[in-house]
Amino acid sequence: MHRTLLTVFVLSLGTVTAKELEEPIFQITVEDVLTTHGLVAFWDFQEPAGAPRLSRGPTPLALQEQKGPIARVEGGVFGHYAAKIERGQWFMVARKDIGPLDLHGKEAQVTVVAWILREDPARWQAIAGVWDETRKKRQYCLFLNAARGTRADEMKRYPLANRIHGHVSAIGGPTPGDDFCITYSSGATEIPMESWQYIAMSYDGEASRVYVNGKLDSLEHYNPFPYPDGLFDGGEDGADFTGGAVHRGGEWVNFFGGRIGGLSVFSRALHEEEMEEIAGRKEQAAAEGGRGDILHLCTSFRVPLELSSYFICRMKTNLDLPDDIFEKVKVQAVERGTTVEAIIVDALQLWLRTPTPDEVKQRREKVKRLLESMQATNTEPMKLMTREEIYER
């Protein structure tokens, strides 16, 4: 089943699949990110394949492609484009060039923010961070879909799936008594496939936290995850900064598969209010009489405001579009030289012009009164006539 566009109009925090929209919808601009205090680097991925992705912020940092050109595709968060990372590819800033991304020490703080569209169901996907397991040079890293999460009160791991995780390490190597580093937060929300999401991790020197779409993704004993030990200092030969993979067991692994529309690193732990603001999905009900996000989504999607108002008043549920109908609509859109969006908007406008039961009843009553009025001035009884009887007269 494919979620229909109706959901977008009604639920401002609902997910939007790539098959439904050519571009993700976020209330966020480049300026919003650049003016957030503590910014180290921000990438918007507007560059073409084959070119370094240059960061905006205090220090220009170049993400270099690994394992071939990384495609630029239409449908971006901070512009027309996003980067599409195929499994086995990744971005990297080499250690010698890492500069302010090397956040370490007892008092160190960090926030990693990413706007992603997940296309690969694989376990253990690295989103971004400074994390080298092979050489025991772990510092911090945002991960997706770990097989297990660590329960902080027991320091034991239990099965989880499709969550995000904020990994932190003060020692660089495995957690004492374990074969791996298990000091990380894990969220409660399952991250869906083919849906633009804002995900983030923060570390304030006391605990690791993860956020989904601007909200702390609280999960008792898992998020926040207490960790007052700070971040490891990898030194001159420490880990690279990578996006889409990490080094483990002597090779590059933990590949991310999907699209990334934006990536930011901050040298402090952002508060939840700030996370909401740069998530681009902050509620605006108070400012716009309860219609803020819905109106923004409707106008961003080029839906007439009269339609958006109607949905605000009338729609109460999500609707799923059966796969067979969705596929037929896509084919018809191509054959007619239009878009799925245009077809659905036209259908909604036609539906709105269809008389309601009350309007039909009122029209019938008007016709009845008209007939009664005509009957009163005619000596011949009125009756329904066939086409042939009308022609005979």
C-alpha cells in the first residue's frame, strides 16, 4: 500500500514517501542552519557527481567521494538536489584535513544532524561521524538500524530494529568487558524506508541522545544514555570523518544506502528547542491559528489554499492507496504528459464540485416547487414524457 497525498495535508508530522513527492518538504533554509550557534560544518549536497561536496560554515571542509562518483539526484532539502549514496560508497574528510570536526576531550560536546531518505534495509548503517573500529579510534558517530541497543542500567544489549543510535567513546576501543563499543543511545521510533527524515544525535558531556524530526526520541534506559566520560582523542593519526561507512575489521563496512539532503555538525549539544527549529517541521499552530504546518505543506506542494482549508476542516484519517491503483495512476500520468500530483489535485477539485446530499435534496425540492407552480397555471395534468412523446407534440 502507498500512502496517499491526503496524509500530507492533514498531518504535518506524517512521513512523505519519495514515490509521492519529487522533493521533500521541510520548513528550513540554509540560513537557519548557518545561524545556529556552534556550527562546525554544513553540507547541502548541491554539487554534481565527481565533485567534492564543500561545507558551509566557519571552515570550508570537502567531503571526498569514495568508490566512484556519488550521484546527484533531483529532490533536495536545501536546493534542487540531494546525494544518492549506493551501498559500498561513502564520503570522507581525511584525518589530516578534519580540522574542527575532531571533537574530543572530557568537556567535549557534539551534535550530528542529517536529513536522509533510507533506501537500504541493511543493519548497522553509518550516517556520519569520526569512528574507526579497526584501529580503536572511535570518537562519535550517528548510526542507523543497529541489531541491538544497550540498556544503560544493565549495560547489556537487547534486540532492536530500524532505530537511530548515537555512539560515543572516551577510550577509542571496545567497552571494557565487551568485544565491541556498546556505549550508545537508541531511539524508540522505527525509521521507515523511502521517507525523508530528520535524524540527529547529541552529546553534552553527560549523556548521548538521539532525535527524530526534532523531537527527543525517548526510550527508557536507552535514550538518553548516560555517559559522563567525554570523547576520545585520536591524535594526528585518528579516525577520518566519514559519511556513509566506517572502518571495522580491516575494511570499510556499515554502508548507508539512500539519499542525503543535508548534513551538519555542531561543536555543542543542541537543545531540543533548537533541534525542532532546524528540523524544519516545527509546529506553528499558535502563530497561524492551528493551520501553520498544514498550509505550508499545501502551498509547498502547490495545492490551492481553498483545498487545504477544506482538508483542515474535513479530513480525519490517513488513507492508503492500493498498489494497483497507484501503479495505474503513474502510468496514466506518463501517458497523458502530467504528474501524479496534478491528477490527484484535479480529482479533489472535481470531488469538491460534486453536490453534497443536502445540496441534492435542496435542488430536488426546488424542482418540485417549480413543477407545482407550473401545474397551478396549466389545465392539463403534468406528467413525465418519453422522447417520442415530446417529438409527437
